[in-house]
Amino acid sequence: MTAKLISGIEIAKDIREELKVEVDELTNKHNVVPGLVTILVGEDPASQSYVAAKNKTAHALGIHSEQVTLDADTSEEDLLATVKKYNEDPKIHGILVQLPLPKHVNEANVLLAIDPAKDVDGFHPINVGKMVLGEQCFLPCTPHGILEMLTRSGVETSGAEVVIIGRSNIVGKPIANLMLQKRDGGNATITLCHTRTKDMAEHCRRADIIIAAVGVPKMVTADMVKEGAVIIDVGVNRIGKASNGKAILAGDVDFDAVKEIASFITPVPGGVGPMTITMLMKNTVQAAKMAADLI
């Protein structure tokens, strides 16, 4: 058996085409242009690249996009004032503060300051609480993208044994919560593994679906995967440089070995990554509809 690839590039393209139709309708029929602001503190190259990709995607969809870049030594007070400004700006429906923030800034204070109705990253405690309760809210982008990948690939999650490796607030915990709920892409039986898990391989060998989000290159090996399992690899690890200077990337899964056992597998790059920005755009469009009382 050679696994079928779940291409985040292709699925994200399909979703963006759907979003473009929605944005056009909002703009032309309701005179509502979805607006997104990205706030970047400092000059971290990875964050700069990520923010640039978000803005490029927004413009392609017809979403109004603004970028604010603040100096690395910007005070927490000034950053909070910037967030407040956009909370009050009716042209902006989504606010994203790019993480991580400099050490002198309290990340929790900044996330709490964002209007929950504009929290398109899904990190505000109110939205996290609503997600846990299964209420309408902005879902965090990477977990939401994983659900879309599974659903659109025809992977059955109801009744499935799912092992999630990694307990971060960004991926592990929210995807565990979402997949156990009574919802599309849910109704699964969840095992959440982490650094203190005993005999992780034994847990994985029982899994119908493995979601690896731990940040360790090629940690999930072929002997940990049962025949026909579905593999979602969230990890993006830089393991070297090619002769042309580009980074060599590897996921948390030993792709070449595991693809011969799994039924479906996501590649790295080109798997989960493209979905995250696309789901951010989906949340921004949702926020614009909510602000206009259209949902």
C-alpha cells in the first residue's frame, strides 16, 4: 500500500475559491468589504514571511488588508493601544497579532485585549471557552484546517481512534476537543499524547488517525503506525540547508517509510501549512458577516 496524499495546497485552493465567491457577494450585494489587520512586533524573518503571505492571500480574495509593523522594543502599553484602535475601527473585522511577541510583552494581556468578535485567530479566552462548549465561535486556524482536510478527503472520524501527539494550546488541545465533539469531523475517541506519555508507540499502533504536532523531526516511525492509518503531520522542522541555501524541511513523521503503510498522509511542506492562512481568511469573512448581521 502507498498512501494517498492529502494535499493542503489543493484543498486550500478549493476553499479560497469558495471564499472569493462569498467576498464578491458581500462586497457587491451588501457593500461589506471584509477587513483584516496584522500586527507584527519586531523583525523576525519567519514572522515577516508569514504576515506577508497572509496579506497576499487577503488581497487575492478581495479582503481589505492592513499591516502594522512595530519596533521590537515597542512597549506593551503601546501595543495594547494599537489593538484598541483596531477594535474600534469599523473597516476592520479581524485582528491578528503575530506571535511570538518579545519577552517584555505579556502575550496573555494582548490576546485578552482583542475584541472577541474580531479574534480571527481563535485565541481569545472567550472563543476558546465557546469552542470547548461547542458553541458558535472562531475556531483556531490550524485545527480548523485539519478538520477540513479530513472531511474533504472523505476520512471517517466518527468512532475512529485518534492519537494526537502534542498538547499545545495552538494545535494539540483544540484539535482534541474539536474531534471529540458531536460535529462534522468529530465523534472520535481521543488519546492525547505528550512528553510524559509512557509507551507512545503502543498508543499510536491502535490509532486509525494520528495527528503529529510535537516539533520533533521524523519522530513517528513506520513501526508506530498500523496498516491503513491516516496520518496528519503538522510538524515543520528545519533539518539543514540545500546547496542553493534553501531550508530542508521535515515533518514529525518519517514520511518515506510511513507512506508505505498509511492509507492517507499529508506531505511536508504542502500539507497542513497552506490550510492555516486559508482558515484565517475564512474566519475573517465570517467576522464580516457577523458584523453586518448576515449570520
